[in-house]
Amino acid sequence: MKEVADINKRGLGAISKFLTVWIFLAMAGGIILGAAYPQVATILDAVRIEQVSLPIAIGLIWMMYPPLAGVKYEELSKMKHQGKALSISLIQNWLIGPVLMFALAWLFLPDLPEYRMGLILIGLARCIAMVLVWNRLAGGDNDLCAVLVAMNSLFQVAFYSVLAYAFITVLSTWIGGASAGAAVDISIGQVAGAVFIYLGIPFIVGIVTRSVLLKKRGKEWYDTIFMRKLGPTSLVGLLFTIVVMFSLKGGYIVALPWHVFRIAIPLLAYFSIMFALSFFMSYKLGFSYDRSTTLAFTAASNNFELAIAVAVAVFGLSSGEAFAAVVGPLIEVPVMLGLVHVARKAGSIWLDQNGLSKYRVTATVVGGNPNKKET
């Protein structure tokens, strides 16, 4: 817990400033490139194999590979000791999150079905990459975060396509009628294919990398040397992906600011509500600051990379669904950075100078009975 106190004392530091600046420069660069040279989108879209955009695939796979290679899969047995946290995370990520985004999408975008479907895809994609960054900056529980990332990775590979079909085709048809269902018809096979390419490949390669190198070089070398060199390269993949994504839709973002605003409102509501609700739930259930922070960021963050990949693969590069998915990181990145400050502020109130909870329960002798406790 001392790490949390240290973070609160020294601020976010050079790493986060570097991250923030480069992310925003990548966004701005992509938007300017796409708006100034509309033909860029045509050129990038032409570099594909069937429905797979190679530039986006390269960026996304490389961005997700280092975090997934860093997950301690051999420690997944710890799940049995974290049943309560895992249960709460499953409810927050796979029940509350998708349902909340589905409700907000229909509430704010009843007249824009393509954008609505793009938001639903975002709501179904649970974060497995950038949440590692937000959690570390906010002083969360890194071990728990790694376990939750691994669990969400498995659940995403297994259930994303099924949930996408349920929410987009079935539930949307029930609510909006036959026309709504027909307009957003999507097959499980299409989504499953995109999930495998953009999530399954880096997931498998990450597992193989860790398994092989742990046997050859050992855990200490892998975690302290190899991952220190590999981990930062994920940022290169992220920045490349952001530039490509925003250049593809740069002209639309500049030309349709009102549409961006319409999409941003439910996204802002979603991130704020999910973080506050998850943090409050975790706190009330007795979790420590670091675990509450991890659960909150895991629930509030979304895998916008996967949502964009699925939207492009299923609906096409020029679709409204893809446009809404691209607007996702434009809103999520600054909001998550802001929530890092919110979490750290809560930590400064919650924790003493040693990083221990001010409200912890300590075992003391009360009335001669050592079994009684007081706060």
C-alpha cells in the first residue's frame, strides 16, 4: 500500500505526462491527416484481406500483445482466493456495463441506429489493455488487475460474439421493431472471426511467449528484463492505431461535430456512472482502496480497439457504427485520465501517510476479551 501513498505524494510524473501528450498528439495528427487528405482513408481501406484491415490489425495486435504477454497466467490459481472480487467484477463487467451502455445508447440515440449500435459494441468490449495503465497510475492492485484482465480476456473470446448478437440483433429488434433488427443484423460468425483476429491472436501469442521464455530464462528475467523492454512498445502500437483510426474518420469528425457531440454525451454518462457505481459498490462491500480502484477502472474502461475492429469488420470502414466506435477513445482517454486524478484524490482521503486505510479494523483487546475488535 506504500506505493499508493508514494503516488499521491509525487503526482503522476513524467510517464503519464508522456502518455497523455502523445495520445492527444496522435488523435490530433490522425484527425488532421484524414481531414486534409481524404484519400488516405481509401488507401488504408484498400490494404486488407477480405474484411480485415491490415494497418488496423497490425496496430491492434501489437498494442494488445505486450499486456497479454505480461499477464501472469501461471498465477490464475489465485482466483480461488479472490472469489468475492471476481464475482463482483463479473457482475460489473458482464451485466451492469453492457446493460447500462445499451440503455444509454437507446436513450440518447433513438434516431441514430448506426451510432447506437457502435456504442453497444463498445459497451460489450471489456477493457484488457489500457486498464493496466489506468490502474497503475491510480495505485490499484496490480495483481488483481492482471487476474481480471486474464478473466475478461477469456470471457471476451468466449462470449463477445454471443452477447453482440443478443444485444444488437435480438434485443434491438424487440425494442425498435423489425426495421431496427434488419438494419443492424449481425451474425455470430462475423463477430467471432473479428474477435479471434484482434484478441485471440495476441492472446495466444502472449500465452506462448510467457510459457516458453519462463521455462528458458526464468521468471525474474522475464518480468524484470524482457517485459520492461517489451511492455513500452505497446504504446507504439497504440499510437499507430490511433493515428490510423482517426485518419480514417478525420474528415467526418471535422465535418460532423454535432454528431460527435451526440455520441459523446452517452459515453460521458457511461464512464462516469460505471466508475462511480463500481467504486461505491466495492467500497461498501469492504474492499480496500487499491482493490476498489482496480474494480472501478476495470468496470469503467472499455476495449475500444476490439469494438472498432468488430465495427469495421462487420459493418464496414465507412459505416456509422465504425465512426461511433472511433469516437469512443476520443472521449474515453481524457475521461480515464481525469478519473485517475479522482481515484488518487479519494486515496489521499482514504489512506494515511503509510498507505494504510484510515478506517481499517484493528484487533485489540476489548473488555478483557481478545476476540472482540474495534475500529
